[in-house]
Amino acid sequence: MRKGEKKMPEMVMVNQDASPGNLDLESVNLKLESCSPQEIIRWGFETFGAKMAMMSSMQKTASVLTHMLFTEGLQEVEIIFIDTGYHFPETLRLRDQMIEIYGVNIITYYPEKTPQAQRREYGRELYQKDDDYQLCCRLRKEEPYLRAARPFQAILSGLMRSEGGARKNIGVVSEDPRIGGYKIHPLANWDRERVEDYLKKNRVLYNPLHDQGYPSIGCAPCTTPVQIGEDERAGRWRHIREANPDKETKLYCGINFSDQELEKKKKA
């Protein structure tokens, strides 16, 4: 190996009709567990090629992965961004800056209905009430994401085990039966400190709302700043929890399969 050359993990190739069950996940995860995020990303691209995409919520972990695609020369990899129609202006501005500065291939997908059309159909804003906001997340996040993801065999995601909950058990590679393919988590072994360190050392673009008390950023009507001592996701759907203080409410939108499975287990 030449000086400076990066060692690639042993390839585990799949065919063009890959589906859950085709990969020996135990073997793949064993080989990738000790690899760097960049090595995992390159493994994904060498294995799936143009059938690998990335999902981005424009939060810090997504900024890290986007920058890694840029530095690895993989700007052609499609980055799926769902514009719910309720995003903060800062989130949309970051998307545009990443396209301009990093030259990455961010493709914006939309729900079937505009916010105005959805309001007319249901006669109310769905995000305002319990038993409505879950439907809003499904219509405006999960369904457009699944439509965008299903043509691909693997999707890069910024989930980390250190986030806890169902995420503490994610593999570097796991199945997502909703898309008939795989999720790849290059940052599975990272934590917030390593994310912050990467952002600072590489001067990576990130959402300025993170510096204004928003450790977790979703749609504007459903996200508030977090106070000192609160959980980092305390600002998500705060209005729902305050209106239903005696009821356990979700902290995730369900766009990630692992989070969705955790919600199902809680209800069982």
C-alpha cells in the first residue's frame, strides 16, 4: 500500500436487484464496525454505486455526511431532502448553500399536497393537536421520503448509537423493509462531541439555528429552543406535550425505521 493510501474494507457486493436478506449483515457489520465513516461511505458506494443515496434533515450529522461526500469526491450521490412546506428559512438556506459551495447533488422532494391544500382537506392545521400531528408527519415527511428512497438499494443516514432509544442498537448496516433495501449509518459509533469536533476542524456548513438553542431541528411550528438542563429533543412537539402532560408523546417523526419500531413497541 502506498503512503497516504486508504485501506478499503473487504468488498461485499450485491446485485442490481438487492433486497433485504441478500447481504450477510452479521458479516458486513463485523467488517465495517472498526472502519471510519469515510471508509463506510466508500464501501457503500463501491457496493451499491448509483443505487446508494443519502437522506438529509439539514442537521449537524447530515452536514458531516454531506461534507464527507464532498471530500471523498462523491458529489454525484443523490442527497434526498424533504421540503415539508414548514421548514425554517435557515434550513432551506443551508440546503442552497451546500449545493453552491460543495457542489453536492441535493434533490428536494415534496409531499403530495401543499400545506394550504392539506389544511383545506382536513379543515385544520394537523400539526396543532395530538392524534393529528402524527398524521401530519406521515403525510409531509415519511411518505415523500419513502417515494424518494424506494428506487435506491441503500440510504446513508446520520443516526448515532449515542442518541439512545432504539438508535443505541443500530448496526452500521441494517434493513429497512419499507424501502426494500438497506440503511447505512457511517456515524453509528460517533457521539455529539465527535460531530462538533469534525464540524469545527473542517469548517463545515451547518444550520445556524444550532447556535440559537436548537440542538434538534424539525418543522418550524413543531420546534422550539431547548432550555439548559432539558433533553436535546425537548424542543420537538413541545406544544403537544404541554397540552397533554399526562400522556407520553413521541420524540421522533417516524421517518427512520428504527424510531418507528420503538414507537410500536411502546404501544404494544
